[in-house]
Amino acid sequence: MPPEAQEEDVTVAMDLPRGTWLIAGGVGGARVSDVEGEEVDGGAFTRYEFAAKATNTTKSWGCVFVGGNWRDKQVGQLRYSVKRASGETTPIISVPLRAIEVQPTPQPAKIVAGFGWYSLPGIQSWPDGLASLRKLGINTVSSFVHWMRDDDKELWSFWDKCAERGFRRLNIDSMFHRMREADEIHCQFEDGKHGSRLCPSYRGQYYQREVRRIADQCARAKPDYLFCDIEIWGWRGPVDAERCTRCKADFEASSLKTWEQWKLQKGYEMWTDVVKSVRRTAKEAGGPGVEFGVYDWRAGKAYQSTWPFDRLYPEYLQSSQVSTYTPLYPYHISLIGNKCREDRSNLPRADVIPWITPGNAGTFPGERFRYALLECFANGARGVNFWNNRVWDAELMAAYARVIRNVAPVEDLIISGRLLEGAEIENPGRISGVASGDEILVLVADYLRAGPTKLGIRLPVKSKCTVTDLDTREKVGDIYPDERLTIPLHTERVRLLHVKPETHAQR
């Protein structure tokens, strides 16, 4: 529905094929729990009718959970139509419905495996939510603590239960965006007017209140992670500062020579104020040590000319969080890996937790999502963030769980290893990896050609090594120093390999 459309009452008719049924969720404000199914077409389908509200919407209008007794990979058709208040009915839309049985997946001990920008009430609405998360291998639950009402005892109880069940907890916040819209927080000009963006030298009552807000929330929520999104200026940073009387006075009082240096100092002060305050209140409340990261703050760069990552890391920031929101065409999948590799190359450890999207920039099948996730881990990431929760579906979650199963056995290598250097692959193939001596995690990929194909690789090993496929657990072959190994790619376009030295190996 476009923004200018008027809200109207509609009826949604949803037909599920035999052997499937709705178990939770809702559409347009109507809940699955409020409707009963009726067999149609001789029992071939069960029809559910929702008395819904059509309002202006963007990515999604609702989310439903479908259960059933189908076998793994069984395929059918879900049908739906919408009857408008005028009596007009849309054509019947058919959507492929496929059953996916997810293998039990171990929760990683060190990798950050969560859904990123996913609301806690969303997870709370899942049938058997925490059990489902555990089966997917998810070890981190997210919340926007700012929006958790103090009187919502049920939601806070669920948040506490997540920790009791062994899940880590991530608080996501838009720091400095929530300051009161008062004249004094903006840059002040000589003509008595003011700008429209936050003044980087402002440290008044509303600034102090904002720092206390996030600190108090973390004291209440006791999160393991605080990841923020801070976009209070455009890509050029606080452009009004050089005309601001308050900023000019602050600059003149400083010992800094350039405005560029001054802006970075202001950003450093603002973020360290947050971290110090959160650490103090979280400790007093008995919470765990909080790990900090900010969207798109990257190693070797200064975000919006204001936030000096390299100066803040590792004391006040513990991860570099590059963002690549794409529809995952072959170029984009490689781009995600390249960006992770760039950040990892600027860090002494695997402190890269990138942001990607589960479909907001354009939807894609589960196998491409898996390729993108593997590119992250094979290029030095120790976790992944996502924006946002509106377009996840079972296919993407199953792909994510498969990736967790693939990388969990080698998470120590990902965390402690270095980027793989000196590997070779035949064109148009792509090779990425992490190495610790002759133990190597290798991602071999060919995103440009349809399978089956074969790719020859050479690895900088010093002895005979065994190569195992981390997805199938099957041995691929042995590789020797300076010799080529052929890696076949079948219907899928990647293989994730574990290379280990063979003790006392002899040719």
C-alpha cells in the first residue's frame, strides 16, 4: 500500500495444501490464533480467512508460521487472495511452499551467531522460540532495549530467560539520535540562528541525559554486546562546526592544528563518554563485560570524518562493522568477502562483524545467502550482523544454520588464524581463507559459471595435508607443497574446505 493510501478493511484468504497448517503469526493485524481453517477443493487445501487492515506498508505486511507433516524437500503451493472493501478480489496468487528439515546445529562458543537487527518481541512470538533458536545454532538474541517498556514484565522475563538458557544478549541502539530536539543541542551561529544537526562540541543537559539513558538501559538489561547505529551527520560529518560559535571557541581552546583533527577528537570524546558510563553502570548492576561496536565504523577509517576507529580500538571498540546491503548477485557476494578481508587485514585479530541484509536490498534464494555468509567467515569475520527482521524466512534461516554447522568445528581457527596468503586458483574461480601454519580454512568458489565445474588450486603448505569438505565431512583429497589439487564444484558454487597437516606423511 502506498503512503497516500487510506486504511481499509480487507479479507485475506490463504489456502495451505494438504498436510500443512498455520501455527502462529498474523497478517494485517489479524492473528492466526483468531481464525480456523476450512477444507476446500475436496480437502486439497485448508483455507484461512483473516479480517485484516490494509495500511501503508513497505517490506512486509505480516509473518505467518507454517507447520506440517511433509517430508524434507517436499514441495507444494500456497495460495492467497485479498478481497477489498469495495468487493473487488485480487487474482489468486500461488507461491511455492517447500519443507525444510534443519539438522540440529551446535551453538558456537566464540562466533557471534544471531539475527542482528531483530526485535525481541519477534523472537518471543516464535512457536518454541528458544528451542528453535538453539536448533538453528543461534547463540545470540537481540533487543532494542530502548523500546522495552518497564511495565512489560512478560518481555523482560523472556529477556532474562534467554540468558538463563545460555544465550548471549545484544542491545541495539541509535545513540545520540534520541536527544531532545532543543535549540541548544545544535550548532549556534553568529546571527543568532542555529543549525539542524547535533553540535559536536555540545555537552549540555541533553547530552548528559542521553549518555545516562544508554548506561541505565544497559544496567537494567545487562547485555553482552552493545552495537549502535550513529548517523547523526551525513557522510561529510558535522559540516556546520566551522561556522558554530561554540565549536570555534572549543577549537581555539584546544591544542589541535586543524578542524579535521578537532572533529576526530570530539568524536573520540563522545564515544568514550558512552563506553565509560556503560561500563560503570553495567558493572555496578552485576552484568557481564560489554563488547562495543558501531555500524559501519571500520578499521583504518574515520566514519563521517568524526569517529576515529583506530584510536578507539581495541579499548573502546572491539569490532569493525563494515556494511554491504546488496541483492547478492555474483559481484555482490565477492564484494562482501573483499570488504571483510579489507577490514581483517587492518586488524591484529579476527575482530570483524559485518552487516549484511537478509533481503531488504532485494530478495534472493537461500544458497546465495549461504555463499555470502561463508565469504564473511572465510575472510576473517567472527560473526555477522543483519538488517533487519522483516524479510527473514525459513529458507534463509536454514541456510544460516547450515553455515553455522560448517564453521563451528573451525571457529578457533577463524578466531586465531591469519588471512590466507599465497593461494592460487584457476580463473574464473575465487579463493579465500584463514590459516594458522598448515591448518587452513579455504573457501573455493565459482560464482560466474553454472555447474558442474572443476577448479585447480595451489596452497602454501609446507607438508602433505588432508583436505576435507566441512559441509559433507568427506575427504576431498591430499595436497602437497607446490602441487595442484582439483576441486570439483557440482550444483553448488562453493566448497568450504579444512586443510590439516598429515603427521609423518609420506608420498
